[in-house]
Amino acid sequence: QVQLVESGGGLVQPGGSLRLSCAASGIIFRDYNMDWYRQAQGKQRELVTSIGSGGNINYVASSEKGRFTTSRDNAKNTVYLQMNSLKPEDTAVYSCKARHRLGHAYWGQGTQVTVSV
């Protein structure tokens, strides 16, 4: 059974930092590209970052460049999203997605990030 479990979300003040984790099980983690998405209330889900199976960062949303980065530890089957200088508009549910080169993909349930005073 495939599971992607996000953690690390919560309430943070503007300007603060959070590191989200997504732990995968039931897949050969190193065979998957890993994406972070977010969905704010009333808005469409958007891609935030993408990291290749070997650790190359393939994508960071332009509005997040310089603030967000992603990394992975294939030995721990975990991908991370480091978020710095958080803004209220970063408030959203953040989800990870495991995406195989053959096309199939799996999603986590998401973790809430709230940026507020």
C-alpha cells in the first residue's frame, strides 16, 4: 500500500520559517520525481517545487524563488520543503506528489500551513 504522509505544517508568523516533510512508503522512492503543491482556500492547486529522482531541483515557482527550496533523502524515503520568509499569502494546504517517469502518481493528504500574526 502506497502512503505519502506530510508533516511539519502549522501556524507561523509572517517572516518565519517552516520545513515540511513527506515520508513515502510502498514505492521505490528513488524512481519517483517528487512535487510539492499547495492549494489556498478558494483557489486552484498550484505547483510549488519539483525535484528529480536524483536530487536535481527541476522547478521552483517564480514567486517562491529565493524563499522556498526542496530536497530529498532517498535513504529515508523523504522529501522536504523548506519555506523561509513566509507571507500570509503562503497560507494553504501543502501536499506532496510522487510522480513516476511512466506517468503514474500518488498524492499525500496534505498539511495545513497558516501564516498569520
